[in-house]
Amino acid sequence: MTTTSGAPLDIRRDFVSLLPRLRRFALTLSTSVDAADELVRLACTKAIIKGQCPSSDHPVTPWLFKLVRSAALETTAKPKKLPALSNAARSPATEQQAIVLGLPTGQASAFLLVEIEGFSYAEAADILDVSSESLVARLCEARTNFAAIAAPTAERRA
């Protein structure tokens, strides 16, 4: 991959800014912080080995998210499992994060990619390797879950 000036583009420099985002996404695909960190490590290693995106027409960010998802699929296919952490060790920093991570995996990933990371529906569907219809259904289910969580709070305030 090259920049518009023709100079080679080193994707490793993008990792520093993307690591928190990739880790947050990996948390929606795994059961522990250690497992999420391992997914990010595997994805970054794969990206460095490949050295570039599949084509220069595609941005690096969605490609790296897709590599994290691919790593998640590969590790779930393997019998090796990382130990689960205690609730205190894996508890998210905020209540909102806890709610998102408490959603079923497909809903959490779809919600995070679209609503938090700002990917378009088409990009998020591509990253998750699902149809646009499946992505929309997952987002609808996630939003319905959020509405159910917010309803009792709204009633208490009234």
C-alpha cells in the first residue's frame, strides 16, 4: 500500500491510535479481557505479516476490525480456551460499557461498530460478514434491549 505521494504506508503506525477501538470491539467478541487482548494481538500480528490491506481502495481501519473478527472465529474453533477473569478484573469502566458488553455477542458487535465506532451499515455488515438485513436486525434488537433497560429508569424519575 502506498500513500497518495507514492511513498510506502506502514500500517503499524495506525495501530497505536486504533488499539483502544480494536480492543473495545474484541471485548464484544470474547468472554474476558485477556481473550480480547489476545484477539487484538493476533489481528495486529496478521496485519503486520501481510503488510497491507487487501487493496488500496479500502481503508485500513475496517480491514483491521475484520482481522479481529477473523481471529475471534479462529480462536473459537480451537479447543484452547483462555481462563475467564473474575468480575472485578473484567468489569468495564462505565455503566454504558457494561450495558453494551452485556448484550448478546452479535448485538453488541453490531451496536458498537455502528453507534460507537461510526461505521456505515455496509461497512459494519462487511466487518461482521453478515448481510445488511442481519445487521439491521441485530441493531434493532440491541436498541430494543436498551429501551427496556431505560424504561424502568424513566418511570422512577416521573
